[in-house]
Amino acid sequence: MAKKTKSALVTGGAGFIGTHTVLQLLKEGFHVSIIDNLDNSVPEAIDRLRHLAGPVLSSRLQFFLIRDYIHVMDLADGHLAALKKLFDSEDIGCVAYNLGTGRGTSVLEMVSAFEKASGKKIPIELCPRRPGDATEVYASIEKARKELDWSAKYGIEEMCRDQWNWASKNPYGYCPQP
């Protein structure tokens, strides 16, 4: 009988308790995935964990990054809100606004939502974080909400559904065919 791979997902795995738990799981032979928004930790905690685990155990550790994905129509509406303010205001000058949902989504959450929208299994390869990658990126949308009266309306489920719908109806993008 083939030996089963033991896997564990540790949310908050970059925190004080989480890193200790992850190290113990690695020592016990688990493949460990960490999802953490780093509210109570820092990216260096993962680097330290890899150092403590050593290269053999670190090969069984995955850390997932968080991003702020935005629906294309929310982005279009945000630009429209900014243009309206530009034309309705005097002496506005140059002003920047962050457009996003204000919520982070992991790549695995996005893959899951896209699998649901498409009805297809998406093959994935879990790899270590690339050097220099930010662990968490999402927009601070308060300024856009206050000054533009704008906020995102759609979540990742709608994003994936609408993108799949568009791509299914336009398999060659804007070209009639290849």
C-alpha cells in the first residue's frame, strides 16, 4: 500500500504560535501550507522558520501570498468616479486613489473560485515564495470611498464567473480567430 502524504494547512502560521506548530508538523513529516495576512507577524518569520527547519524540511513548506483582486467593471466604475470628480471640481490638481476591494485573497482562494466558475480542475504547482515578493498586498480604499463615493461591488466569485463567461464567448480575445 502506498504511503499517504500528510498535509496540513496552518492559518496564521507566521505568528508566534503558528511558527512553532508548523515546525513541529514539519518534523513529523507533514507537508505544510501557511496562509497568513501578517497582521501579527512579519515575512521574516517565514524566513526564520525555513532556517530552523533546514533545507530538507523546508522543501515541505509552502507560504501563500495575499493579493487584492478587483473586477474589471469595478475598476472601470472607479475610473469613471475619478473622472467625474476631476470635471466637477475646481483646482483638483493631481490626486491618486487606490482602487481595490480592500480585502486580500490568496492565490489558492482565487484558483478555487476560478475552478468553481469554469467547472474545470486547474492544475497547480506549489512553489516557494520568490525573493522580493510582497507577502500581502491590498488596497486602502477609504480615500476613494470618502472622496469619490466609490467602492467595489463584486467579489472573486463574480470576477471569475464573468471572466470565464467572456473568455468562453471570445476564445480568441478581440480577434475573430487566429
